[in-house]
Amino acid sequence: MLRKRLAAMAALLAMFAVPVQAKPPCYTPDEFEAEQGIRLHTELMVVGLTCQEMSVQGQPSLFAQYKMFTLKHQKQIKVWESNLISYYKRTVKGNPNRAFDTFRTRLANETSQRAIALTNPVFCADHVPVVAKAMATDIESLRAGLRPDAPGVRLAQEPRCDKPMQGALVAEAAASPAARATPAAAPAKKTPPAKKPEAAKKADTAKNGGKAG
């Protein structure tokens, strides 16, 4: 009899139990900075591949400057990569390195799609100066502009864990991580996956030169 009463009470409690929902993915401050840094690094690669005709004669090509940036800041780039891989270790099932590579390929696709949408001349006129600015900026100043509390808006796939409503702000489509203004923040949203254009295919071919290590 006692066993039946306990079973009935357990069934009653189960009816009113509130399911515990898993917390949505979010970034630590270091992971947030890491995503911004990888966005910048990937953008420099796509600009170097897409805007080669705008390279200045007598100076290293835009893609050569991207490779110079990679070599110059390879230690910091490895830290960014490691922080994002750590994020994927705790948030996805499967291989976190593969998840990181997939994310980086998607970034290249998105940037290439912007170039297609704006047309190469417009895209390159807006983004080529970013290469020179990135090359001329020391790593600490560069990081200061990428950190979570830096002024400006952010394009990020996840919000910050400590500030979930402020962590992932959407920049204008043509905005660059290295050359943002500081307009009012817009609500966060995720960008849908895009078809892989020709520039992104070239980016995959160049990955061995692009990824630090």
C-alpha cells in the first residue's frame, strides 16, 4: 500500500515538474575576442583573393600582405584559434577542430557573398584600406578594438555569457572588424549559410597559407 502511495505521489509531482532547459551557447570574453580576430583574419584573406587587381605596383600584393599579417601575428592568431576550438569543445558534439574549420569556411563564404552583392569594385574600394590599416596596427591596439567592451557594433554568431543581450550586435553588411564606426546597436541575429562562391573556393585552396601553425 505504501509503495502504491509513493508511486502515485511521484506521478503527481512529475505532472507539475518544470523541465530544465539547457543554456544556449554563449561566449566568454576571450572567445568573443577570438571570433572577432578570426573574422578579421579571414576577411583579410578574402580581400587579398578578391581584390588582387587593386594591388599597388611596386608593393606586396594584397594577398601577400595577408600572408605577412599571418606571419607577423601568428602567435596571437593561434591563441584565437585555440579559444574558439575550446568553445566548440564544450558546445558541440563531434570534432571541435572540424567545427572551427567549418565556421571559418562559412566566414569566407559570407565575405565573398558580400563582394558579389556589392560588386567587386565597390567591395574592394571599401575593404582594401582595411588591409593597410591592419598591417600598420600593433597587435595590442588591434586586440583592443576587438575586445567585447570596445566601442562599436559587433557581428558575432553567439552572445557573451556575461552580457547575453549585448554580446552579439549586428553591424552593417559591409562593415569590417578593423574599420567599424560606432552606430547604435541593433538586435542580434545569425546569418544563414550561403552558397560557396568562387572566391571562397580559392580561400579553401589558400587555407594552408592562411591558418597559423
